[in-house]
Amino acid sequence: MNLVFKWKWLPDLAQGLALTLELTGLSMALGAVLGLALALLRVYAKGPLLPLYGLASAYVHFFRGTPLLVQLMGLYYGLPALGIRLSPFLASLLALTLNTAAYQAEYFRGAIQSVKSGQMLAARAIGLTRLQALRYVILPQALRLVIPPWSNELVYMIKGSAIVYLVGMLDLMGRARTIGTKEFRMFEVLVVTALFYLALILLFTVALRWVENRTRIPGLGVPGRS
């Protein structure tokens, strides 16, 4: 493999990496908001809100039980049959967000349930409403507990985002495929692309491990993605 030729790929791959980071960052942030709402419904929706519990559970089971690729293809190629056309970027972002929200909902649910139930009772006993107890007592602990599995989800989404090239996105994988096809050097380009992904994941793993250690609550934990 010619070293000079290899360096020619880097600017294009860097542009693809920027798009990968954008998609991953946006989908993780939006998925966290939706996932937390789903988790709260799965834990606290009772009585008149029981139908919302059912809807939240159905959402989680559906998006965890079907492949991300099928979800992406359904949004991009399936919705036009209903008169709804999404751009490649919007379809990719929506698929990644809806998928990760289902997994993050389970991480948040596990973290919330790891906080001893007596803390809610104690908060109510000193005059806090249920919402105030959630905001000031339960969630501050749960959001720290969720960091380890959330870190795993971030790694999964960085790698999982590679499928968006199938709908025409020029992310890191999309750029690699274009360069490899054009230059007839697919193996070499994929090796370099793999190193990009590896470096990115190692960087985020180290950063999030530091955050985890700084916010750790001894003796408590929640499971990772299965």
C-alpha cells in the first residue's frame, strides 16, 4: 500500500467522520430525552396512566426486537408508499434516535429502580411532591448510575451508524465505500476506516470512564446492552 496514496484518503474520511459524529451525537441526545420519558412511564405510570405504560412498553419491545437496518429501510424506503418522503439525513437520524431511545429507556429504568424505594418515601415524608422527589432525589442518583451502560450504548451507536451509507449518506463508512470503489483499493481503505472507528471509540471510552469514576456511587450498578 502506497503511503502517499493513503494520505490522500484522509481529508475525505475526516469529512465522513464529522458526519458520523453529528449523527451519533444528535441521536444519542434526542434518544436520551425520549428514553428518559419512556423509562419514567415504565416505572411510574399506574392507575389512569396505565395505558401509557402499555404504549411505552410496546415501543421498547418493538425497537429492541427489530433490527436497526430494518427500521432504517422502513423509514427511508417504506414511508414513501404512504406519501411521506424523508431525506437520507432525516431518515438516518430518526432511525438511530428511535432505536437508541428504546435501549436507553431500559438503562434509565434500571438506574431508577436501583435507587432504594425508601428514598422516595423519605422525600415524600419531608413534604416533597412526587415530581420534586424525582427531580431532586431520584434522578440525580439515577443519572450517575446510568453512565456505564450509557457509555456502552454510545460505542454501539458509533459503530451502528455505519449502516446509514446504505441510504446514500456520506458518513465515514459511506466515504470509505466511495473511495474504495473509485480507487479499487477497498481493503486498504477499510483498514484505515476501521482505525478511525477504533480511535474514536477508544477516545470516548477513556473520557466516559473518567466521568464514571468521578460520579460513581459504590455498591450500585445497572446491566449493559444485551
